[in-house]
Amino acid sequence: MNPKLTRRRFIKGVIASGAAVTSTSIWYAANGAERPAGSVERLIRINVNGQMRSVDVAPQETLASTLRYKLGLTGTKLGCNRGECGACTVLVDDTPSYACSVLTHSVKSMRIETVEGLQSANGDLHPVQQAFVEELSPQCGYCTPGQVMAAVGLLRANPNPTREEAQQGMAGNICRCGSYDSYLNGVMRAAQIG
Amino acid sequence: MAYMHIGKDFVPPDVVGKVTGRIKYSEDYSREGMVYARLLTSPVPHGRVVNIDAAEALAMDGVFGILTADDVYPDGEPQSPGLKVLTNEPTLVGEPILAIAAIDEKTAETAMAKISLTIERLPFVLDPLDSLEAGGADAYTGGNTFVFREGFAQEKWTTDQVASFRSGNEPTAEAQQSWAYGDLEAGFASSDFIHETVFSTAGYPHMSMEPRSAMAYWENGKCYLHGTSQSLSAIAEEMAGIVGVPLEDFVFINEATGGGFGQRARAGSIPSMAIPAKLSQKINRPVMMRVTREEEFTIGGARQGLQGWIKVGFRANGTMAAMDLYCISDNGGKGGGGDANSAAAGVSALYQTEAMRFRNSSIGTNTGHRGAQRGPGENQIMAIMAPIMDKAAEQLGVDRLEIRKLNAAQNGDVSGQRSEPFTSAYMPEALELAAKQFGWEEKKGRARQTNGSKVRGFGIGQGYHNAGRSGMDGIIRLMPSGRLQIHNGVGNLGTYSYASTSRAAAEVLKMPWENCDVITGRTDRHLPITSPQDGSNSIFTNTRTCYGAAQDLLGKMKEIAAMDLGGNPADYDIDGARIHQIADNTVGMSYAEVAQRGMELGGKYTGEAELPEELNTLTQLSVSRLAGSALMGIYHDPRHNNNPPGFAVCLTEIELDKETGKFQILDMVNIAECGTVVHPQGLANQLRGGAVWGIGLSALERHLYDPQNGLPASSGFWQSKIPTYLDTPLNIGTGWVDLPDPENPVGARGIGEPSMGSVSAALNAAISDALGGHLFDAAPVTTDMIINHLADVSSKAVPLAQNNFRG
């Protein structure tokens, strides 16, 4: 538990994070009381899109749940919630990861990036987003945030992939509309945009 | 014809929301005080709920209530096999029996575990033929089939009849449904090559990426339902009926839908959306019902499996003289679809057979909920037909491309049970374009060439679907600001049709696209009725309504200009910003001025009088709520004539490894013949997406059920494997014939479904080609089937059943 946590600081943190004040662990945290022996600290701070967010996280909570239901970042989609489809792909320390299969507690010291964090402050789309618009890569769009994050991760690791490398790099993301060709066109265009 | 918008790419209004994650699907919404529903579903494939004891669950802190079938259907459940909101008579594993609402999902799950459900097991069946056999189980309580307007019925064959069919012979039992045209006997008598076989195609789930989650609340007597559908306004009336609320008190909110593919077109196929609405009404709180992937598998729909017998006769020159088709359709646990009939209509349209007979019996099984799935029927049968066409070509010494041209649909041709003419048809042109783009003449000599264990195969496939409707309505408004608001109820499932069809209105009014707003996303934005967005109809149907509404508005603009500036309406033209005299373009009014003048005049100009008499109920409601707000164009579309077809042609080259049974698609082009192209990028997406679906049908996807307990074994993306990046070619070439159809004002017809059938056909033909012309007479053709064939054990190996007799 953060020894510097005060009731005022805690409440400000919760308001900033948009988290609901409901759990007993938060009560312990807010009142400076020791949590029960053997329990897991629930009020943690995680780095999401460059901002430190205070959030109440259950021990078994997935990153997808935290992002969607605690932090209101609903751009991260749940298609299967069991590591099959990639709709929930986010970057954890630059690596594309299925947020449905990552425990939030396991990434609290890492940088998490979601689709909401890509657009620049002046409103410019990220090159991958811009390229996906120009190529009309999405169809229904439900898998798109995951495809975007997978492409961003791929291009950070390999800024100039061949189409084959892009295909391999994106292969963890399913698109039921079958827009793979259009997404690959987008990835290749994004690599050109830089 | 030179168009301003038609045939041009544009940025659909929702695409930025899709790449930024800002666009909201039903589960992305929340509401103050919202509680969460979880479903208790059937653990057995067929049963009857005897008792539900929820006392302990309801006594828990944080539990607000339950909803059962008795709440939803106080007068008893409807006597039909269709999907119900909740049921006490489940006919498949996973069918929702009750919903429980709690402060959070964990509490709801804990409470659900405290519910004591007593359910009587009933006999179940997974294969229609098992049900047809004397003594075989029936999928439904009242029988194994449902006869329209008559109810449940039981159909049985003799043991000999079933055994004979299983042995590969023509079924001898009388079929439930049949039609025919031409002289079948004479056709076969005149044939120089006849192919006769049994066949089977697998059913498989839709697997939309977005599970069908829904959230509902009630406010001031109105029900607000955040749901998912592929047909926004077409859903509303039926969904209001299922919820039990008058249409005027029902608001359906659906900005985006994460895939539909046929199973979210009509309210009857997504009645689960009524659960949070009914539960919210009962407990007086907003209710979110998140649907899991497993639940989506169960209630999310599936393609019908077909098994049957087909006999095709060809004359020496390659023309198809006769076709005889008998299907046994797997209707699954909740009724079914019309796949077999569509399959028959499809082969009639594509191959122009001179004589044809179609027979079908639809039989229930305790498997997934069957219904329309992208190209239902046509796309399965094309995968069976394409290798047969190649076999006929080989036997008769006709080129594989030429035999298709010989039998291709052209202008003036007819098809189907009623010999209905096409509105237009250019299949020979599509075949030629596809062959040219693919390089058929240069490449075809490589067929069956080997390189070590690998062998090349080529396939030509054709797809068809009836692709257009009419009789719908259009509403547009010219606002006092001069902007054009196009109200469009098509639904947003990824085709961008809601936007591309709206451009027909902008086209008529020469309106720059940046001055147009597409009004959609929720029914309280006052939308016109549209046809459900299925059957590849949207581009045809709704360009007609948008175009018609714009013509109505243009006429009113001219009347107002003539009234105020002199002359006759015919003396005026528009330029996208002003209406002016043709003779002197300095005499005119801006669009804003004419809209303001229209509002002063009121009456018919603002939707308050002289409305088209035939307007649908929903459109009438929308117009009444918009009346007086702007200068309005209101239109009811009359019926069109004849059958607007969507056609597609695919050519592909594969390399099949005889050691592993796997193949790689080396090249593929998919060409559209769908009238005038409205939105090139959208069309290319349909051709590419259809191709991926075609690969799934021909090579991968199938339902699997545990035969002992009837449990689904393929409820995930990897168990009922859908194609991934690595199953699809690195590039899919696209193209289009782009010749206008006379029954559409901009010349357009649909394409979404044929773009899949062409590929399922081409790929099956290519596999057959690589294997020296071997016909599997099945879809999918999976790796194990190929290996078993090569090892000559296919007749013995049935480890990966498709839930039908052929394994």
C-alpha cells in the first residue's frame, strides 16, 4: 500500500480514474487501515496512455476488464474473452498483448497503450489510423482497435515490413468480415507514412 | 454516365470512430444505476423445464430479480420452432432458460449457482437422417419438422429408404417441397455426360466478432434498447412487438454492429435483445446483458447443413440439359432457413439448365440455431457444382472457362421456379474480365504440374444471389441552413451501405458531400423503413428510396422557385448550392433560402400534408415527428420488375502438398457483376471479405457435436476455425464489370453474398483439380479428408463428422 496515500489524495485519484468507490479494499486504503493478512493490494496505479491512473483492481481482474469497466476505455473490445480473437489487443511495453488474458496486477509497472491513446493532442490520427481510414480497412469495425494496436506494435518492432512479414505480424488478430487484405494494405501504407 | 458521387470513394462518417475506438457498440454504453444480467442456459440438447426454484438466489444481497419464459410468455410459448426470448422447452444446449439481474456479474453468477433447475431430459438427434429413420428421435416436442400454417409434424422414412440414400442412391421418399420446369426426362435423354452423386455441406456458426450484448432501460414510459443488428429501422417494429411496447414508445439504438452475416437481419433471429428490456421493466433499473462467446455460438445462428443427391446432364457441346436436385436440410434446434430452395434457384440462375427438378425436406436436429448466413444455400451448392462443371468439361473436351460461358446468364435470360427474367445479366463479361485479370490463358497450362510433393490446381467459381428489393420509403430534409439531412435506416454492419446509398440523394441534388449529414444510428432520429439488410439487397433497394426522396425534394424546390421567382418549375435547375432559372442563372435562390421558404409554406413542403399513401407505419411515425422542421422529400418506392441478380466470378491457383494435405492459395481474383459501382472501396471490401468467407466454407468451417451427449464441440473461434490472415492469400485481386441495371436509378445491384459463393466454388474446384479431378462432393474439404483420399482410406475414416451421414 502506498504509505503517502491520504483520504483526499485517494478520492482525487478515484475521481480522476472514473472508478467506482464500492470495494472493501478501497475502504481499507482510504482509511489508512492495514488490509487483511494474505490479501492482495487492490488500489494500484497503472500507466495507461502515458497517464498514471489509480484504480481498484480485484486480484483476478483482467486488463481488459480494468480498461473497459473501471477506466471507461471501451475502445478495447471483447470478442471472445479467452485469447482467441485479438479484439482486445493493447500494447504492454510496446508488445501487442491480449488484454483479456493479462491480469492487471501483472502489468502495473509497465506502460499500457490502448487505441484511445494514439491520436495526437492536436487531433491528428496516428499513421496507422490514418492509413486504415484511407484504405477503408475496417468493415464492421469491432476488431479494428485490436488490429490498429497490433499494427502499431508491429511497425515499432519492424518499421518497414514486407507484406509477408506484416501478414505474420498481424496473424494474432481475427477479422470475421474478412478484411485482412484491406488491413494489410493499411499496414503497408502506414509504413510509408511513417 | 458521369456522376458526382456514384462510383467515387469517400470517407464514411463512422470510419474514424472505428479506428479510434470511439464508435460505440451496445456493450460500450452504461447508464446510472445499471445492473447486470446473466443467463442460465440449457445443459441438455432437448428437455423440458419441470421446476425453477430461485428463492435462495433472490434472497441474496445485490440480486434484483429473475426473468423466465413464464414472464415473457404468460399465455404460453409460441408454438413454432423459432428462437424464443427464453424457453421452458429447450431444443439445443445453451438455449437461454432464465436471466438473473444483480449489482454485478459476479453476484449474478453466484446467484445463478443457487438456482435449482429441474429439467426433464428428452431424446435428441444430431443428424436429420437419424431423425427420419423409424424410431429416430425428434428434435422438437411436436415432431421433427414444422409445416408453415399447420404446425409441428413428424416425417419418417422407411429403414430401406434411409439406407438406400446413405448408400449413395436417389432418395425415394416424397419430399416436403418440390418444383420443376422443363422436360427433365428429355433433358437427361439428350445428355452425353451425366454426373450423379450424393453430397453434403456442413453447417457452421456465424461467429460475428461482437457478441449480441444488449442494454435497456425505461424512461417516461419509453423503452430504450441498445442492441446489435444489421437492419436498423427494419428491426424496430418487430422488436417492439417482442418487448411488448407500442412502436411509438420504443427507441432502438444501434450506432454500429460488430458483424451480422444474415443472423442479425431480423428481430426474430435476435430476440435475446428483449431480455434486458423485459428485465429492466420488471425491476425498474437499467440492465446490461453481456453475451459471452459461448452464448453467441449457441444463439448466434448457424448456416444450414445440406445433404442430398444431385444429377446433372450435359450435351456434347457442354450445355447443361437437365438437373435434378434433392436436399435434406438440417434445420437445427430452432427451425431453419430456406437454404435448399436458394441453392436450387442459384444453380438455375448460374447454369441456365434447360430442365430442372428440385425437391427438399427440412428436418430438425438438436444443434445450433439455423438461419440465413451469407449466401444461404447458393454458396454451399456452388462449392459442390464447380468441380462437377470441371468434370463435365474434361469428359466432353470443352475448356473449363468455355463451359461456364456456354451456360452463363445473359440479358433476357430467366431463372428459377417461376422462370423470372433478370433485370440485367452480364455473366459472360464477368467471366472474360476475371480470366483476363487472372491471366487464365497463360496460367492454365500449369494445372496439375508437380514440384516434389506439391501439385498445382486451378479453380473457376461463380456466385449468385438475388440482390435487390423495393417497396421501401425515403426521407430527406433540406435544412434552413442549406444542409441536406439524409435519413437512412439501413443499419451499420460494415458494408457502409447506410452512407453509400445516401449518396444517391446527394447525387440528385448535386450536393457536395461535405454539406450532407447521414441521419442514422437510432430510431428516435426518425428514420424511414428499409428492407432488412440481408440478401445483398441494400445497395439496390435503398439507392431507389434515397434517389426517389431526392427527386421529390427537387420537385418541391422547383415549385417554390417558380412560385416566388416566376415561370414554371420546369424552367429551373440546380447547381448544388442554388436553384436558378435555366435561361438566366442569376435569377434564383440558395438552398438555404428555398428551405426557409418551404418552411413558411408548410403543408406538403414540410411533411404535414399530401404524404404518399403507401408509407410504412414506421415512416409515417418518423414523418409525423419531423413535420414542419425542414423542406422535406418523402418517397414511397413502388415495386420493381424482374430479378436483380448479383453475380461474381473467382479464379484461383493453389499449391497442394500431397504429404500434408494442406494447400496454399497462390493467386486469386474475385470479380463483381453488380451493375453500376456505387462505392469502389466498399465493393472491394465485399469482394475480399466474401473471398475469406468462401475459403472458410470450402476448407475450414463446420459444426461439431458430441454424439453421446449432444454437446457442442466447436463453440470457439479456433474450434470452428474461421479463416485467419494465414489462411488467406497475400493479395486478393478485385474488379468489376460496371454495367448499369435498368431497374435501379443509378444502375446498382448487390454483391455481398455472391462474392463468397464464387470463391467457395473456385477453391473446391482447385482442390479437385490438384487431386486429378477427384470429387469430394462435400464442403468443407478439410486437410484430413485430403490425406484420407490420398491414402485411399476415405471411405473408412469418419473421425471429423459434419453431423451428417457422410463424415
